[in-house]
Amino acid sequence: MTDATDAVETPTPRRKPKPEITTIAGRPLKPSTLMMGHGYDPALSEGSLKAPIFLTSTFAFENAAAGKRHFEGITGKRPGGAEGLVYSRFNGPNQEILEDRLAIWDGAEDALSFSSGMTAITVMLLAYCEQGDVIVHSGPLYAATEGFVAKVLSKFGITYIDFAAGATREEMDDVLARAKAQAAENGGKVAMIYLESPANPTNALVDIEAMHGARNAAFPADGPPIAIDNTFLGPLWQRPLDNGADIVVYSLTKYVGGHSDLVAGSIAGAKKWMDPVRALRNTMGGICDPNTAWMLLRSLETVELRMERAGKNAEKVCAFLRDHPKVDGIGYLGFISDPRQKDIFERHCSGAGSTFSLFIKGGEAEAFRFLDNLTIAKLAVSLGGTETLASLPAAMTHLSVPDERKAALGITDNLVRISIGIEDPDDLIADFDQALGKV
Ligand SMILES: *Cc1c(COP(=O)(O)O)cnc(C)c1O
């Protein structure tokens, strides 16, 4: 007896151009070129040059057998997700185009979009962890990520071991050995190695290549995936999959969205790493909505331009701030003095980014005076937008971090975090100069 679904030709998702062009005369096209059209065929949408926003909760099947076949993809009976569109909690044209284009930047096979960076992180961790498992993570992490691991996953018997961002290979070998012992004791496994580099707000870098080596040595077969939050330097200045990471994580709210007007997240990597997360996203929801996906497609067309300009601006601004008499130091990746950190930077990063910490001479009062006198730079948390933002982590994003931990992480009362935008760099310098003059 044959399965009725076998009689149906594998349907091509209707939005896909045939064939998809990714090379010309054997030359692979660059991401900046592919952002204008990859994954979308105007002929399938009345010739509309840009993808319409598909505001629908559900999709009509070609026939009953195709519906069954699509559900086999959704439920995991067939790996790799659904071949067609089913229901908007699972997928949609705008999200699929976005995911195809996001994967390109990191050289990934597949990507998944989410309603926020934290949704991406939490659904991914839940997909990989079971009771008794251990997560190994670098520190510090984005506060909500650290809180989710320590306070939420712990309710389900999942524990963690953390290590300092700058750790050496030997220290990584040691932390993995301890994690294996802890997992054995708890009747679980080491489920995931989770990195964030550079760390916020210290800009400390994690050696991804060393962790790749340490993971492979500790787990010759079936080791845990290495995931990394690449929000601060990606997708332009760091491509962690090239350095041995398995999954790249983004808050698309930051540089990728880039205009401080949306909240979204994503992960990217090989299909085998995406499939368990896609299955849980299908169950829990949390996929990016079509309107936000459309805005991200627009953002991706200029992400390289915006990041290049912001990076150049930051270089100029930091060169000015470095020697200013009211400045006590600057944590900018372009000025690393520590040889170990410099070595990691040179092996992993192609740019110094545009987010850095500035230490104002004095304490909180002096930092407040500086912030309150800025005119172009806005006083707000977040980063990676077209406009320059400044904040005081000790009094804002990291207010709830205990004093000893703040001290250990170097989060002092005079540390101002700055994210440089794409304004005129000389205007920015003039603004920083006059605000420092009031300190
Ligand atoms: C902002 C941020 C997140 C969380 O992303 P949301 O989109 O706000 O949920 C995670 N990691 C880093 C490094 C971030 O900067």
C-alpha cells in the first residue's frame, strides 16, 4: 500500500524563485548583494518588487495530501521543517525570506527568527536542556540570559558552571571536566556551551577557537553544541561559525534592526542544530511577526553600510576621547592592550565595533554630569541603532547586580557605555567635548 502523500510531488514553497541565483560565472555573490532579492520572487506576488507583508493566520493547502505532507514536516516526521506554509505560528513568507537572508551573513545552513533576542535564547536553551543537565557558559552574560539560566532553568533541575570571558584553553579544559563530573552526578549531560563575546559592558572577548578545541577534546563524539551571542559584533565584524561555534545567536533589535524601532531575535547554524529549536518554537510560538520580519528585510539591505559607518565613527570618536583630560580610560576593542585579548581579537574579529565603555574621571556624580549634558547622544539603553546612545550600566542595566559581582566584572560607577551611530563624526566629537567640559 502506498502512502497517499507519496503521490504528491514535493511542492516548492511558492515564494521561492526558481532557480535561486547565488553565483555569477561561478563567483559567489556577496551578502550585501543578496540582501536585495534572495529568497523572493516578485512573479509570485503580482510583480511586487518588494515582498508584501503576509498578514494571515493560516495558509490554504493545494490539496489534502499536501496538507498531510506539510504537517509531517511540522511534527518532525520529516526532518527540516515544513515544505510549505501551514499556520503563522510555524512559518510565513516574510519570516522565511528573513531567515534565508540572515543565514547568509553567518555562512549558516539555516536560521530561525524570533519575537525578541530573549525569546531566541530561551527557546533554544529549553530545546537543548533536560533535567540533570549542565550548561557551561562564559561570564558575564546579558543580564536576562544569566537570570534565565540561574533562576528559571534551575527550577527544572538544570545547573550551570560559568567561566571568565578571557579564559585560556587550560581553564576551558578544566571547566568542561568539572561540568562533566557535575552532569554525571546529577544524572544528566553537558547540554550546551553558551558564550557571549564581546561581553557586555566590559567588551571582554571569548576565545571561540580554544573552546572548539576544548569541546572536541572533552567530547570526542556527540559533544554539546557551542552557541554564541554575537549581538555586539555581528553580522559584520565577527563570524563565529568560522571559528568553530555551532549556533550564532542575535538580538536583531540592535545592529541588524539598526533603527531602534523594533524588537526581534534569531539563531543560525546547521539544520541539525536548528531542527530541535524549530520544533519547540512550533509548540511555544515566539516566531517573529510578519511586519517586524518585513522591517528587518529593509534593515538588512543597509546593515553593511550602517555598521561600516558606525565603526568608522567610533574609531574617530575613540581616538579623540582616549587622550581627553576628563577621561580615565576607554574600553574599545580598537585599543586592546592585553596580549591575550589582542590575540583573540585578531583571530576572531574583522572590526572593533561601535559600542565601548568610557571611564569618566570621578564617580557617579561626574558620570551623571557628562550624561546629562550630552545633546546629540540620547540617554538610553540598547545599542546598534543609527543614533548614538549613552547609559550608565552600574545605575541602569546592571543596577540589580550585587556590588561584589559588579566589582569583579569591572562595572564601576564611572563606566559610561556608548553606542556610536551614523551621525557626522565631528558633530559627535564636539558634543562629547562640550559634555566632558561640564564635568
Ligand atoms: C539586547 C540583547 C539581548 C536581548 O535581546 P532582546 O531583543 O532585547 O530580547 C541579548 N543579548 C545581548 C548581547 C543583547 O545586547
